Amino acid sequence: MIAAVDLGSNSFHLIVARVDEHGNFSMVDQMKEMVRLRGGLDEYNNMDRAVAQNALECLQRFGDRVRHLKSSAVKAAGTNTLRTMNNSTEFLRKANKALGHRIDIIPGREEARLVYLGVSHTLSDDEGKQLVVDIGGGSTEFIVGKKFEPKRLESLNFGSVSVTKRFFPNGDLSPANWQTANTVLRLEIMPIQREYSQQNWKRAIGSSGTIKATLAIIQELELGRFVITLEGLYEIRDRLIAIGNTDDINLPGLNQNRAPVYAGGLAVIIAVFEALSIEEMTVSEGALREGLLYDMLGRINHEDVRDRSVKDLMSRFNIDVEHAEQVKKTALHCFSQVRKDWSLNKKRSNTLAWAADLHELGMSITHDKHQLQGAHILDHADIPGFNQRRQHWLAVMVQTHRKKIESEIFDTLLEDDRQTIIYLCVLLRISVLLHRSRQDKEILPTVTASKNSMHITCSKSLKDQALLEADLTQEKVWLEKIGFNLTF
């Protein structure tokens, strides 16, 4: 059994599925609750207490369905509102407890990748490119892809809830407000308009609640059967203008729970259709939550997109692959010896391996203090497969892989992560140090460990390696500054 939880800006979704021996899954349970998390943000991005409490109670109910599952079988993702929210750490702490599993805040382009993964698995096989648009409560994702492979990914910061709050104050659906919304949205789409218009996609596909609701309205009003058209969108807009206020919206096919924020979603769809010259759009049942499931299945079947992302970064920044491989091999050899003594999760070997692969990421920019450049890239780049928390793990490890350690860097980690990442940093530092000469040879030292302590024994006597002994002596001093004892 596996499960996915999507903490959207408008609704929270849970799906539970059973995986068979062939890696296929069948749906067992689904839950959806309209939380309107985005609506709880004030102008300073602080969350309303009542809205936050409602969200936590929803997660508690979800937790009743998935708390018994292993952590590796549950993927929970927070999207735009949690990316935007001030002081989200405290909310996440309570949310993790309510759900019984860790919730990861994912970057916008990672959200787009997962949306495409979910949508592409619901479509018939097609040789051409396709445009996928997913309108959420706080952001809209644009993806151009072919079959299961996304080619272009973008996430823009507007959605049904945020647009309704911004452009239809007090629920006023006047023509002037519609015009203002359309103008501003078209301007916000403009930076990606040319690129996405020139991708030669053959069909447009929409996903998530706003677009599904729009097709349902079109069908109920007999404006079309299977596709959304601009003509149908204009007709719905005109009906909303005639209604006058969001409080009074009552359209056939529209769930009344969605009605208060539907105008903003419709404004987004119209702007997208106009900007990208979309003639018609079909609707997919797949979205982010299905993408989370397929992403988990890929990792179960050893098809981890993160491995490919790391390789892409190594190629793009001309990293010395052979040297990185030597450092990685030594680091993993040490990890296997200390894992139990340091109570490290076996999966953290992946984190150590990726950090070893990327530890010289900043070298193509500058040699001096290249660890800082590498860390900056890892903290701010869009890296498919990684959420913000795990990207920051890599950033911290790359920043601290050489020279003096500023202990304050570890304060930027979640408290639950801190000790693990410190241990991984030590293993990476020692491995980099042992390969400082960059000789193409295997170095597999013997290490023993206890809490905040490690003893290293090299295969060759330190008496014959004066430079290495000097490096280890300096390393001992630097590690003492963070409360770690190294002996050799």
C-alpha cells in the first residue's frame, strides 16, 4: 500500500493505492477536503489561526487513514501557499504530527514535473508534444512534454484563490474587475508566452479542480461536450458578470464549495487561452497526487529521477566525474561502517552519494571558496525530484565539505535533521580530504564511531603521508569547533 497527500492552496487531497507485483497500482481510498489555505494568508503572508486549525484537523483525519503505513510508503507535498507562508516551520511541525508522516514543501517546477507525471499516465499514447496546464489555488503550472517526459516546466504565482482575493474584492464581479484581472494576468504570463507558443504542441490538457469544474459547467450549459473552448469560457464569464457577486454564484455543474473562488480560476483559464492561443482543451483526471504516486513507484522500481538530475548538474557544471566517483566510493565505504553507531537511516547513503557527486559544483564558477558557490546553486536551482528540504541538505553539505566550518549553517536545518546532516558532512569532509592529491586510486579506510566521535585508520602508515597527517590534524581542530572529536 502507498499513499499520496496533496496540500493544495484550495483543497487537501489524499489517495491510497495498492501496488501489485508488476508495479501497477489500483485505487483503494480517496479523500478531499476544501481547506482554502491560501485564503487564510493576510497581506504579510501570515496564516489565520482558524484556517490553520482547520487544516490541521483535516490532516488529523487523513492521518487516521495512513498513520499505520511506513514512512517510505507515504508522500506528502505542500505547494504554493506553504512556499509563501511566513513561519511555516511551526505549522509544518504540527502538520507532520497530525498526519503522522513528514510533509515536504516542493518548489514550483518540481510541482509542475509531478503534475505532468500524473497527467501523462492518464493519457492515450501520442507521438506529439502536449501542453498541460494545472490551475491550483495559489499557482498555475505550465508544462510541455512528450509521452512521459516533460520538456518545459514553469510555475507562476497566481491561482483561483489568490486571483479572486486580489481582483474581485468583496466578491465584486464587475466588468472593470474582470478587465483588470485579465490585463494583469496576461502581463504575468508574457515572460513565458513566446517560449510556450513556439513549442509546437499538438493538444492542450487541463488538470485539477478549476478546470474540471469548468468542463462540468460547459456540459451542463450545453456549450460543449468533451472540450473547453474560449467561446464557452466567455459565456460563463458573462453569466458571472450578470450574477454580480461571488456570494451569489450558482451555476449548474459547479460545486457550491468551489463557488466562492471560481471567478479567479475562470479569469486564469481565459488569460491562458488568450495568451497561448489555445483553441480547445481536454481535461485529465490525473494531477499532482497521482504524480506523487507514480514518482514513488519509480523509486521503488529503481527509476529515481534524482539520480538523473544529479548527473545533469554534473554535466552542466563540468564536474570531474572520476574524482567525484572516488570521493563517493570512500564516503559510502565509511558510511557503511558507522551507520549503526550513528543511527543513520540507510536511505541517507543516497544523500551522501549525491553530495559527493556535487561537492565541486561551484568550481566552474570560481576556485576560491567554490563551496559557497555550489551551495548557492543547490539552494536556489530547480532540481527535478528534490524538495526544498533535501536540496538544502545538499547545499549545507557542499558548503561545509572543506575549510573552516561556520557552525551557524547547521542552525538553518530542521532540528530533526541537524545531527544526521552533521554526521554526513563529516564523512564527506574526510573523504574529500583523503582524495586531496587527486590520485586515481581507491582509498578505503577503517573507521569506528560513537556519538559525535570517529576514529580513522588508513591502510598506509601516516608516517609516510606527512601532508595527509597535517590535513587530518587541521581537520581535527576544525571539527572540534562543532563539537565533534576526530582521532587517527
